[in-house]
Amino acid sequence: MALAPEATHALAMLAELIGRYGYFVILLGTFFEGETVVVIAGYAAHSGHLSLPWVVVCAFAGSLFGDQLAYLLGRRYAPRVLRRREAWRPRIDRAKRMLERHAVPVMLGFRFLYGFRTVTPFTIGLTGIAPRTFIPLNAVGALVWAAAIAGLGYVFGHALARAIERAHRYEEWIILSIAVVGLVAWIVRQGRKRSAPPARP
């Protein structure tokens, strides 16, 4: 199905921006924590502006080194970091409990645990797990995560295009529905104002 011209133009502009700076943005974004940037990069690959294998490679590298750094900080500088990150303590305690029960699965899959993406590698270093144990599991986990999230973005790109096309096709009904909801909300507010008791002097 052909996209509406407006939707095609908007998506093309987005994909062009990502295509121009994409690989550097992917490396930087995933170094710090970047599911969103990988999804968008996957969509850019779907649009032909980036190479999906290179998206995966950059996401893998950024994620691997970012989490390896977090592990190193936890292993060597935990007290100093925690003095500045007191809010991490509840999540670190929970990450410790998860590591005690399921160390290997957690080290492989912590990137998929919302809210624990940053603190888990830090906690792994804090608990003293040896580098020879963490490094290979970190590499495998980073590769699986990069491929899965980039693939999601690649597939999501097609779904997004179809959704935008449907929205354009039914935009008159959408606008009418929004107008009706707004009108009803306004009527309800006016009714509440009239029924409210007068303010005391």
C-alpha cells in the first residue's frame, strides 16, 4: 500500500536524519542506555537508510562497552558511586537477590529488565563476580539484545507505516471524534461549574 504523501515525507525526514548520523548515535545511545535509539535505527534500516547488520553491530558494541564500564565501576568504585546515587540502593538490593537466585540468566538478560538496565552490571561488579565469568555472558547478552531490539524496530517500521496510512485514511473520523470528545468535556466542565456551590466571601 502506498503511504499518504504527508506521512511519507515525515517518515523520510526522520529516516534521513538517522541515516546521516545513525551509527554514531547508536553507539553513543547504547553506551548509556538506548532501547529507543535502536528501535528507531531498526526502522531506519527498514527504510533503507541504514544497514540492519551494522545497526546490530553498533548496538552490540555500545551496549557491551557501556555495561562493561558499569561493571568496572561497581567492582572498583562502588562506595564512591553510591554516595552520589543513593536512589540506586533499592534496585541494587533487588538485583542482588535476583543474582543470588539466577546469576547466569540475569547476567545474560538484564538488558531486558526494565528499570535494572543500568544498576545490574554495576551490582554484578559490586558483588565480586569475576571478569572471566561476566565478560563472556555480557557479550552474549549484548548480541542477543542488539539483534532482538533492532529486529523489533525493523518489523515495527512496517507496522508504523501501515498505522500512519490507516490514520490518514480515517483522519476525518479521527478529527471528528476528537472534536466530539472535546465538546463533551467542555459541556461537563460547564455543568460542574454551574452546579458547584458559590464560594464563601
